[in-house]
Amino acid sequence: MPNIKKNFFYAATLGAALALAACGGGNDDDTEPSGDIGILRISQATDANLNGWYGTGNVGLTGVADTGKIGPNECAFDFDNFTKITGDRTLAMMGDIRYAYPNGNAAPALNGDSIKIKDTTYAFVKDGNNLSKAKVNLTLGTVTFDNLLAKDSGTQSVELSGTIKLPDEANRDKACKKPS
């Protein structure tokens, strides 16, 4: 019986990584277990079933890569392996985080991008001061969300709160490292 659970875990992890890659994640790498604990909260969801805490004892992270975009230069990484802690435990969350090049700034601006819960992608709303509700701190190696509004392509929305750790310094492209 333990081998069945182990095989299911590996299949589920692979499936989540493939789904994130298929949705055009921030980095072409597959997520790797970081050993970090993570807790995020969804609130004000149009679908109340999504509200609640999502957590993991082992955040999956890609490295931080320069997206290579012309225009606002940005760094991107993906995270996954967050499962709803109470209520519908089949709900899982993953995300694609993008922030501006540090350019000597230990707190670069969040550029966007999205989280995905179950089969729905919620893009971070870029209107007004919404993106300022997330803080990237390269010194602490964290991204903190404070009721950051995200919407799907229709009428559904959620607000994201909590803190996740960035991939460690060794897993960041030169342009995405913290200022020295």
C-alpha cells in the first residue's frame, strides 16, 4: 500500500508541474521541492468554496529567470504544491510571479502575473494600485501579498494574501539577484 501512495504522490506532482508548464509559467524549468513551508489565503472569492487557507510543507519552486522581454525587464518564477487546508482539500494552487529587474533596488515592483486554482487561472489585476498590494523583498527573499486582487477571463475574482519565499540566491539569473 505505501508504494501506491508514493506513486500517486509522484504522479500528482508531475501532473501539477506539467499543468503549470502548459499554462505558460514564468520559467521553463520544472518546479523543485524547496523544503520551505508556505501558507497563502484566498478571500473575497466570487466562488466562496475557494476562500480559505492553502498550505504546504514543501513549496515547489523554479529558479528565477529573466523573461527576456523587451520593455520592462522582468524576472519570473513559478510556485506550486499548495493545497486547501480546510474544506475542499482537492483544491490546489500554483502561481507565476513576475517582478521588475532589481536595478540596485532590494524591493522591485511586482509586474504580475497569475495564480491558478484547480482549472482556473486568475491574473493579477494591473489597474490602479492593486500590484502595490504585493511586496517583493530581495533582502529577505520573500514576496508578500496583502489582498491582491486577481480575476479570471470572466466574472470570477479572488484576493490573495500571505508570504512565500523566493527561490534562493543561487537559483536566480544574474539580472534577478539581489543588489550587492
